[in-house]
Amino acid sequence: MNKKRKNFWLIFFSVSVLSFVLLFFGVKYLLGNPVTAQNIAAYMILSLVFGAITSTLYLMQLKIMCSVFALGLIIGYFDMFRAFLGGRSGWEDLAGLLSLFTWMAIGLCTGTVLQAVWYFYHKFQSGKKE
């Protein structure tokens, strides 16, 4: 198994497992809600999606986009935990998950823009040399 494929699976499983653990921990312990089988299935699907996106970006050699997306996920989880620990108005769960998705989307969009800028900068520089 070559190194790139090995790292692909390492990134996929580490992001997926870490996402599942953070979601489970946040809802069960920080929010204090009971976790059902339906919740666990939703956490697994969401975690697998996050892992698939991150590892696919790595496999496609979009390192800037992959890094910024992962940073968006990290910030999203911290913001989700902050919302879970916030006031007890009854909307903490929705606000926390919404902030996670918002930061994930911000990370993906920002990573796309930065990756495009990097690509066009290098394309412009290589065209200048010829």
C-alpha cells in the first residue's frame, strides 16, 4: 500500500472517529440529552461525511483546501460546545449544530478560494517564465 493511500485511510478514519466522539460527547455530556440509536446513526453518517470530504481533498492533493476545511471543523466543534454550554433557553442543540455546519461551510468555501488563488498564482508565475 503506497503512502498516499495509507494516509488517505488514516485521515478518513481519524476525522470520522474524532467527529463521532466529539458529537457524542457534546450531546450526551455537555448538552445532557439522551442518545438514541437514531442519534448514533445520524452521528455516524455525519462523521463519515466529514471524513470522506477531508480525505478526498487530501487524495486530490488540495492540501490548502483540506487544511482550511479541517480548521473550519475544529472551530465549528469549539463553537458548538460553546453553544451547548451557553444559556438554557432550549435552543442550544440547534444553535450548536447550526454553528458547526456554518463553520464547516466557511472552512470549505475559504479553502476553495485560497486553493484557487494558489493555483492561479502558480499558473501565472509559470506562464511568466516561459
